[in-house]
Amino acid sequence: MRARIVFPDPLSPITPTDSPALTADRLGYHTTLIPELYLNDRKGIHAPSLEAWALTSAVLAVTQNLRVMTAIRPGFHHLAVAAKQISTLDSIAPGRLALSTTPFSYDGDFFTLTDTIVEPKLSGELGIFAGGESEQGREAIAGFANAYAMHGGTVEEIREKITDMQRRRAAKNLPPLGEFAMSAYVIVRDTEAEAQAELERITTVDPDSPGYASFQEFTANSALDVEVSACEYAVGTRGLRPHLVGTAEQVAEKIRAYEEAGLTLLLIQSSPIEAELERIAAEVFPLVRRTPVTA
């Protein structure tokens, strides 16, 4: 088993010759996560935010190997329409679509689905990534998902969550979850001092910035198992908590520690995205692959 490394969301326009998704595909990244956001919660609600499902179709059409993990908010989609969209996307790129979701319940009075037909069928099993940290959320995810997505955490925090989710699966007489993903912001520089300087630059938080209100809303309304600082939120999904910051050798060593803990998918955040994808692929990938870890 080897850790797979991805970047989160190609928010710049997709063209036939130029986009972060094409760069990632060329460099051998495994997956890109496309969040379903109707407002931009990082740069402010008036900043651009591309529609996830239209963007997924564009990325799948112009890439060759990159898997696209698209977030789906169940309450925003008619179930039959969503099933047809998923079937169509899988036809465009067989085996390269996965979904990211959260536990959701619905009990409505306005429609019933009977004897629905969705063709063509999926080419294979669809990866269903789900994330949630509350007791109720973890228990629900253990019952319906086949992969677990986590915000950034320490090695021990991630190890505990992986162990806990596999225990819950076993208690339900279900097979082990196949994938475990974690978000992490990665800073690689020639020296540790240069990496720390970049970390300080990106975590200088302005309380008057458009994104700060989003941080306050997130922490007030989320059931989290750890406290999140404004600096950690500055890059989203607690991406700084793993502290993948330093030289290529230091970052690779930390990645291997997460791999040994059971992590299989690292959701990389970085900026500027294309330049950092190039750097990580050239400097970190060979070091991680050099020392495979047997699961």
C-alpha cells in the first residue's frame, strides 16, 4: 500500500490546454476533490465559486487518469436526477468518478420513486467518501459509505479515527472501509526556515477579511472533536494540523508516518497550486515511493 496524493479543487477555468487539473493529471496525481459550494467560504461570498457538477464534467472530459471526487449535498438534488448525472459522468470517464458526502436523512410528502430506470449502469463500484466527526455521524457513515474522509489531524488522531471506523464496520458485519482520506496543506521549501516563513505568511489572519466571518460561522455550528484556531482555518479543513511543512525529506517522512497509521489518500492543499504541484511531484513523490509501507 502506498499513500496517494491529490489536490482539492481546480477553481480556475478549465480549457483544453491549461488548468490545475491537467497539470495534476500530467504529474501523476491520483484524485481531485471538487467541493459543492454555492458561495465562496474562503475568499468571501462575492468571490467566484464554480458549480461542482458542471466542473466535474469538464475535468473528466479533458483528463486521462485523474479520478474526480465530487461533493454531493443530498438535500440539494433530486435523487433520480442525481443518479442519472452520476451514470452519465461514469460513462464519460469509466471508473474515474467518486462521491464525497455527509450523512443525510429525508422524509418527504411530495414525491415517491417507483420502478425507476437509470441507464447506462455504472462501470464498477463507486467510491463513496463520507466525512463526519460526531458520534452520530461516524455511526451513520460506517453503515453506508465505503471510504472515510477526514479533516487534517495529527498521526495519532488519524490512527484513532481509522481504528474506530473499522471497529464500527466490523460491528455491523460489513467489510473494512477501503480508503481513508485526510486534508493537509503542504509547504515544501529548500530549507526548514524558508518553509516556516511561508507558513507565517499564509497564516497572518485579518479579522476584517471576508473569510473570517466564515471561520466564526463554521466553528459555531460544527460538531468538531478538536478546537480549531483562525490560523488553522485559514487554509480550510484543518489542513495545517498535520504540519506537512519543511524540506522535501521532512514532509516525505511525515507522509510515511500517516501511511503507517492507515491513511491511503492525502488531499493536498497548496498555493499557488500549479507551481506547488510541480514541486511536490518532483521533490516529494520520489521520497515517498522509495520506501513503500506494507499494510
